[in-house]
Amino acid sequence: MIELENDLVVVEFADEVGGVYFRSVLIKKAGARIPQHIHDYDHATYCGRGSAAMLVDGIHTRDVKEGEAVLVVAGKEHAFQALEDNTRLTCMHDAASALSMKQKGI
């Protein structure tokens, strides 16, 4: 289970529509982060507001800016750290990935 930092990182919604699982996370303060975690399937993360540093296996790989999407590769530890207040990230998974996440409690 991904544990979020106090009230600085909030899952706004999680829903499955048309075979795609969406999970939107609001990171309220710059510097707060979604902790490192791993998924069994590739998925995409879209930055709807603000910007965030993407870390893969603990290494900063790039910054993701508002309006950009990035691929998150299966089996890689990854995390996102907000570079701006009120950064919104939405992860999109296919149905198989969503089922795997639900079974693991992520």
C-alpha cells in the first residue's frame, strides 16, 4: 500500500472508465512527494497542473510539466516530487494493471 504524506498528498479520485483506470493525486506543497512504489504493468502519468520531478530507482530522470505525459515502466521503482504547490498528477492504467493494483492494495 502506498502511504501518502500526512495531508500534503491526497488521492482526489480513482475510477475505471472504458477499461482504463484513472487515479488523480493532488500534491499540495512543493517538495512533497508520492513515495516510491512499483507496478507490474507499464502505465502513463499525466501532469494536469504544476510540475513534478520524476524519480526512477531513486534517480531523478526528468521534470514533468503541466500538459505532459510520461511512461512509467513496469517493475521500476518510481516516485514523483512536486516542484510547485498544487501539482496534480493522474496515472492511467489498463484494466489488467488496475486489477493487479487493487489486489496489492495500491
